[in-house]
Amino acid sequence: MEKLVKYIAEALVDRPEEVFVKSIEGENSIIIELKVAPDDVGKVIGKGGQTAKAIRKILSAAATKLKKKSLLQILE
Amino acid sequence: MKDIEINSKSEADALETVCRELRLPGEAFEIVESKPSDSSEAGASSAALVIKIRLKKDVFRDIVRDRVMGLLKNMGVFAEVRVRATEDFLNADIYTKQGSILIGRRGETLDALQHLLNRMICRNDRDMPMILLDVEGYRAKIQRRLKKIALTAAEKAQKTGQPSKMEPMSPHDRKYIHKLLSEIEGVTTYSMGREGQRYVVIAGKSTPGQFVGEDEELLPEFLDDPALIKRERPLFQKKHFQNTRTKLPANGNDMNDLLIQDNEEEKSPGN
């Protein structure tokens, strides 16, 4: 899961070397924190939050396979 | 796919700029044309050359395939991906046994994947072709269903002149319906609603009183085909109704009834 977010984020941003992903895994859920360069936050969120929504959707699809709930937090 | 035109000092410079901008490797592009810039037009700028750069389709296809494979691998889905280039789009078809995960409820996950893929590869460049993602022929299936619904509605509009609203859908699907029904006589289509919730209305041509009783605010934004829709603007018909009413005061009540009936019919066009 962490790798998935990292893969997506690195492809979206201008500065892939500044992408940091941290995940906290519980029994039934997984929380993923994503941090990117300040200038790249907009690219990860997208117009009207569309890109962030898409990332969350894909995460939840991948999490269903593991029978878990996922939560993505984009840190400023 | 349009060529990219760029002002630069040298061909290498231009190529580097484009590669950096689009974050694609240099071998994905070829230089089609390079000529000295028109100095009178460019003014005192430092650019000496106007260079036309074209994206190589086959290289681009491989890049797209790698991206899709990478995404799916990270999701833990095993799949085969085939990419083919059509005139305006790049179709990436995924074949997998785990299709349901990738499609999601009403294709939401598939739409999300497609959105991300377009952002990842094309960024927000309008000159780049759009990538259309499909899993196990899902989109084709939905399109067939859409076609059936649209044709039924068109038939109804042809016979009764009654407009029907369709479900809100993506610009791509709306365009498909407009194009499909543009060939059918006696039927007109237009899009209404706010961004994100825009839907197609299928109506008969020259339907009287189409919008009577509709809120001015709810009138279509005429974004899809202003030329076509303008003719359908019904304001004069509204006036027409009012005029008849004032002209025939004795029958005023009858006309009122008629008007209300009309409105009720319009409010349930979906049935």
C-alpha cells in the first residue's frame, strides 16, 4: 500500500525525491500519510480535489483485497 | 495528436525543455521541422528557431503500458495490458481475472485509475492524447447499454416530441450520445446542468413549449453546441402562451389548465 501511494505520487509531482510516505497499519485499517514538496501539493490534490479523490478510490480498492479500510492523509 | 511548437536557440535545447516539461525521455520525441523564427513577430526575443516536435506514437504507447503495469503491480493485480493508438485517443485495455476490483461500483475505480493515469503521463497538457482505460471490455459494454437507452429515448422524442433527461455522465459519454443521435432525424440533443452533474436531454425537433415553466436559472448553459441549441431557446414560446391568454380572457381558465397540464407532463419526462 505504501509503495502504491509512493508510485502514484512520484509520477504526479515535479520533485519525486521529496515524496515521503508513512503508513500506520492496524488490524482492520491502514492509515497512510503522504508528504510532498510544498509546490507539488496542488498536483497531488488536483482540480477540486479530483486527483486526491482518485488516489483514495484506488487505495480503497487495493485495501479491499486485504479486507481493510484505508485512510489517506495528505500533509501540508 | 498535435505537434508541439517551441521557440528555442537550438534543437537540443528545445528537446530538453519539452522532455523536462512533460517528464518523458528524449527518445519519445522527434523533431519534425525547424526553421528560423520570424523576427518581426517574435520581437527582440532571444529565440532564433521555431521547432516543431512530435511525440513518437510507438514509444508513447510503451510508456503508457509501463505505467499501467506499474500501477496494477503496486495494487497487487496481475494483468495483461494492450495499448493501441486511435486517432484522438490512446486506448489501454486491461485483461485480468481480478477485473471487478479495478472497475469498482459503477466504474468508479476505473474512472479514478484513468484520471490518475492521464495526470501521471500527460500532466495537464492539452496537446497530449487522452488515455482511455478499459477492463475486460467493461466500457464497451456500458457504451452498448448507453446506446440502447439513447435510441429508445430518441424514438420516444420522435414520436411524441417529449424530451427525456438522461443520467448525469462524463463529457466523453455525453459527446458519444450527441454524436450518435445527430444522425437521427427529428431528434435534437443538448446538455444541461452544472459542471460535474451535466446530463443530456433528448428531445424532438420543434417541440413546442419545451421549457415552459422551467426556471430561468435551470436553462442549459449551451456549452456543447451553442449553434444547435440557440434555435431551441423557447423564450418566444413562453411569450406566445402569455399572449394567447391575454387575447382570450374568456378562455383564460382553459388556457391555464392547458398550461398546467403541459408543465406536469414535462416534470416527469423520465417515465
